[in-house]
Amino acid sequence: MKRIIVTDIEWDAPKSVVKRLPNRIVIDVTPDKEYMLEDVHDEAEGVSNYISDQTGWCHYGFCTDVEEVPDEG
């Protein structure tokens, strides 16, 4: 399995809210999210939507890194 590590999120929120928002989000790439790795545009759009859906806040941008997670078993 792979994970997308999202960092350096530039929040579109008041400073008082930004203090409570995560500065790092980890997205486990389950089968329903594999499209995020197919091309750069899909990854950016999918991650952007994921961030907003999970936090309820919009943002101006972010950085990503993909890591391989060893299979358990």
C-alpha cells in the first residue's frame, strides 16, 4: 500500500483557526483512492478535495510525498 503525506498546507482560514488545523495529513491510498496516483493533476485535485472534506476548510496549496508502506503479514 502507499500513503500520500501532505505537508506545508497553506490554509485559507483566520490565524486563530489555523492554529488548530493540522500541518500534516496522511492519506492511505486504498483502492478507492488509487486514482490520486495516476497523474499529477488527479493527485492534486484528489488531495485538495480530501483536505477540505476532512477539515472543512479551504487552502491555497500544499506539498506532497508518496511513501510505500510494507504489507503486514
